[in-house]
Amino acid sequence: MHWAMHPKAVVALFLVAVAESSFFPIPPDLLLMAMALAEPMRSLLYAAVCTAGSVLGGALGYLIGYLAWDWIGAPILTFYGKMEAYDQLAGLFDAHGAWVVAIAGFSPLPYKLFTITAGALHANFALFMVMSLLSRGARFFLVAALLRWGGEPLRKLVERHLDLLTVAVVVVIVAIVVVMKWIV
């Protein structure tokens, strides 16, 4: 909470969001939550800053995969022990395309893995950016809006059950995608 009240907290939130989407392991959600609780009336502004930083960081991760896979992308994923996951993601990207980015952007999975992989596989950049904006925006605005509305009691509930809540949302999104593909 102390950091949330710092005069440079908004800049820090933006930079953490950029870094997390491209190479850094710490998600911006905790800082976003603290800032939204400290100043609930500015929570949607904080969500917008976090979304902008995350999408920009996603573009950076994409470029790392696209332009520098061998000397930056692969070493980052190797450092985090995610090379096996990269191989699995390649198959998911082939089968489901941008929906993989949409699910990853909302889930607790390491988003940098998906951004770098999308670049390495030369996924459609415009579609990647749209899915990143929609999924990351949905995640951060949902957190900010809930904290603005529910305050401290809701924050404690979300913190206790964040993994379960996130998995439930991802399952619903996957179900929607499966139904949409089956119908169309």
C-alpha cells in the first residue's frame, strides 16, 4: 500500500506491466490492486495504464520472438524453464491462432511466453494486438472495477481464490471458443 501512494506509482505500474508482458516474472496485478484500493476513484485510470503498458510490453515480447528469437527469445524462455511449453504452444497456435493469445492474456499463465511465441511463429501481428488489448484490458479492468465496487472485503476474497476464479473464467472462455467453432 505504501508503494501505491508513491507519486511515481502510475509510472511504476506502467513499467511493470511492460516488463511483465515481455521478460519480467512479476505480474502488475498486485500493484494495480494496491493502487485501486488506495484510491478507488482512480482505479479505472490505473486499469487503463496497466492495460496500455501490458499491450506495449506484449508488442515488445512479440518483437523479441520475431526479430531476436535465437539470441533473446529462446534464452528468456530457457531461463524461466519454459522451452517445453514453447513447443506445446506452437501446436496450440497452429490449431487455434489468436484465441490462444486471448485466453493467455486473461489467465494467470506467464503472458511473456505467449507474446514471445507469437512473434517467433510470425503470428498475425494486428490480430495479436487486438486479442492482447481485449484480454489484458478485460483482466485489468475487471480487477479495478471489482475493487472499486467491493473494496477491502472483496479484495481479500479475490486474493484467497484468485487461481480458482481465473481457471473458472478461462474454462468459460474455452467453452465459448469450442461452441463458436462448432457452430460456425
